[in-house]
Amino acid sequence: MNDPIGALAHAHTLAPDIVVFDHSPGSVWAFHAAEDEKVQRSAEAMNRFGIRRRETFCTAQHFQDHNELLGKIASQGPAAIERVQHFAKATNIIIPMSYGLSLL
């Protein structure tokens, strides 16, 4: 979320319960996709609203090679492209991804 406080405030006007499904802070995938700062802002906003329940899940993103990975993250911009450079000659790439379901 670009404006997590605003989004959550708006959601709260629509319903008493808010459910957020998002990457977890520290997610390796969120870092490689250059979404780590957005994820951190989102987590801080949810903490401010009060998390009543949270379930965390772990999975992984799988790519045959660097080209496939680049195809997935290129739209995220230069930071994401740079962060996956160390996979340039790799095959069978597996990047852990943690995410959570939060009830506010």
C-alpha cells in the first residue's frame, strides 16, 4: 500500500473488521522485489490500528532461471533488477516468501 494509514482508515469507515493479506516484514521475496519498505510501512500502520489476530505463512517463489525471474520483477524498477543480479547465472531459483493474514 502506498498510503497504508489512509487505506486502513478508509477501510475502517466501511466495516468494523479489516483483514489484510500482505508480505511479512523481513520477507526475502519482498526484499528482492524491492517492496520491503512498503511492507514495513504497512506493518507499522497495522500495528497502529491494532492487530487482533495474525497468521504467518511461508512459501517460495520458483523460477527456472534469471530471465524468468527478471520477467517477474522488472516492472518493480531498477532496485529490484539490481537485487536479483546475483542470480544471473543461476537455474532452479527458489526465493523464500513469508506473508501474513491479519485481522485488525
